[in-house]
Amino acid sequence: MQLTGEVGPFFIANGNEYNYIIDDSGYLAGSYALSWHIMSTVFTVNPTTLSIAWHGKEMDEMTTSEGAQLAQIIRQKVDEFKQVCQGIDESRAGRAPEGRWSPKQIVSHLCGPEGTGFMPTVRAILEQDTPQLDIEVENPFFAGKRTSMTLAELLSEFEGEYGRLAEVAEGLNLGQLERKAHIQILKETPLGEYPTLAGWISALSEYHLGSHIEHMKEVLKEMG
């Protein structure tokens, strides 16, 4: 068999590095008898021929500690925001200090565009190669049906949106978390304009939701 491709340490298991080389038919040369999952395909080393057979099976959907940590942060921020909103009656929920958003508008903004929310951005990163995402940062999305919703109803929508995000985050594998998007508005931020999905989820929760927790506190304080 003629082998082509780069040779070098690729697999690391139990502290050991395994050298490999891959050919165009999906076989690799190796030196250990074991099997593992990598890059969405299962490979098994043949201990006799020292070749690795490509079985063509899908990689196990193994969750990562990073995904679980993201989900935990999301749920913590949701709880913090709900606590800040406790005790806001309907009359205050619809009022706003001059030049500021009302509590209802803040919650509506966190829900994302009416009818879609922000989950389509996550799905786009999972399903497309480096999709371009246009994000409206100064839009409260407080229009249509939302203008007649109570604060409790808006909070329910908010909790559902971030709950879905947490569920998705904790089920993502490393390859999915490392997928990227092009988000021009993030160019001057530490994430840069090509954030990973992990970075984008963190931006939506830890940064974005976190900043609006403080935003809500400021608005409530100004209203007295």
C-alpha cells in the first residue's frame, strides 16, 4: 500500500503519542493495537499489519466539560437576572428613565428577535461553514405581540430561550464548540470577528446577559 500525507504525532491516549500516516483510501499506518474516535470517524489499529482501518462510523456525541461549564454559566446568569426582576410590578415594568430602556424592553432584547430568538445563530454555526451573522445590538425587539405581553410573560420567553441554549451547549462536542462564525461587530472585542461557537455562546450568556443584569439594576435604581 502506498501511503501519502503528513507523518507525525496525532493521537494522544493514556499519555502516549501515536504516530500515523493516512492514504487516500482511508487507511493509516500505526503502531498500537487499539481503537478510538477522531474527526467523526472510527479508526481501529490492526495489531498484525500495523494498519488502521476506517470503519466509517459517526463519532460518539461525547459532551465536553467546556459545554457543561457553558450550560452552568447560562443557568446561573438566568437565575441572577430573574432575581433582579423580582418585585417589579407592571406599572414600573413599562416605564423607562429618560433615554433608557424600560424593564420590559430589556427583557425583550434578551429574548432576541420576535418569533426566532437568537438560537438560529447557534444553528447556523453548527450547520454552515463560517456563516456571516449580522447582529443588531441596539434593538430592543419590543414590537408586535411583545408590546402587549406582561413582564411575567416576557420573562417566561426569556427563560425558555436561554434554557434551550443551555441544553444545546451541554450536548456539544469539542469539534462543534470549535466551529466558527464571522461576526463583524465583534472585531474589536477579545473574541475577534471570527469567534468559535463556544466563544459566541459565552458572549450571549456571560457577557451579554451579564451586562444586562447590571443594566436592569441601573434602570430600576434610576426609577426609584
